[in-house]
Amino acid sequence: MTLEQMLGKLERQLIESSLKRCDHHKGRAAKELGLARSSLFKKLKEWGSGPEGD
């Protein structure tokens, strides 16, 4: 596994954990992670988990 792959996996785990803690409220999760909502939405879209249900 490359460093880039490991970082991507860690990033996804952190975002998924934050979403669970925030009851899948994307705005709160983004704030908790120190991300702009648009950045979180972009990541979720890349992974096939779009912004619906916010």
C-alpha cells in the first residue's frame, strides 16, 4: 500500500467517524473536522456518498 493510499484510507475513516458522531449531519461533521462543507461534500461525492439527506 502506498503512502497516498494509506492517507486516503485514514481520511475516509476520520470523516466516517465524524459523520457517525454527528448523526450524519454533514454541516456539523465538516465543522468538527475543520473543513468547509463544500470540501466534505466533494469527498463524499468522490466516494459515491453524495450530499443528499443533509
